[in-house]
Amino acid sequence: MYGLSNTAVFTRAVPNRLILLDAVVGPKLRQRPRNVVAQTNSDHEFVCDVYANPPPTIYWLKNGVKLTMTDYVQVVNSRTLRILGLMPSDAGMYQCMAVAGELGSLQSSAQLIVLATGMPLPFSHLF
């Protein structure tokens, strides 16, 4: 069927009824967080778009430790980690962990390098 991504919909004809069944699907990564080099005091967002049915729970970690949300470290719409006013201590490996119960889990990671303000960024801003 058109318009349904990563979901299988099955129909079964029953006299005078149409029954739609939604398929159960384990976690699939649609967009992974990307490595980035950024300057101090800038803001950055990591996106971890995971599909599962039922929807997974997404956790964010830094260097293997679950992040605590603050005014400066926020989760937006459950798939985006926003870090405001980067500081050198924000540098590290960020992981998103998507857990879908018995259907499984997956993780993806990206490195954040924070340079002092005024330091030239690499040409592509990514490595």
C-alpha cells in the first residue's frame, strides 16, 4: 500500500466486514546521528530516527552513560537530542539506544568534537 513506510497492513475479507491488521515490526534505523565538529557556544542536534511497531523507547547516552536532561541538554520529539551552548566538556561519543521490548533493540553513535570559538572548522564540518 502507498503511504505506509516499514509497515505491513493485511486485510481479510469477512462477509460484511473489512478487518485491518497492523504488523508488529522490530526497530529499524531510518536516520542515524552523524559525527560533527562544532565550536564552543554553538548549538547542535543529533537525530536518531527509529521505526518500530509498537513505537520504541529511545534513550540517549554520552560515553556509555545515560544522559540526564537539563535546560541545556534536551530531547525534542523523542528522536532528537539538542545540546545548547556547547562547551569543551560536551565533546564525546553520543549514542541513541532504541528499545522495542521483545522485538529487540538497536543503537547508533556519533562523535562530537568541540573546538574553541575562533578555531577554523574542517571544510565539511564533518569527518
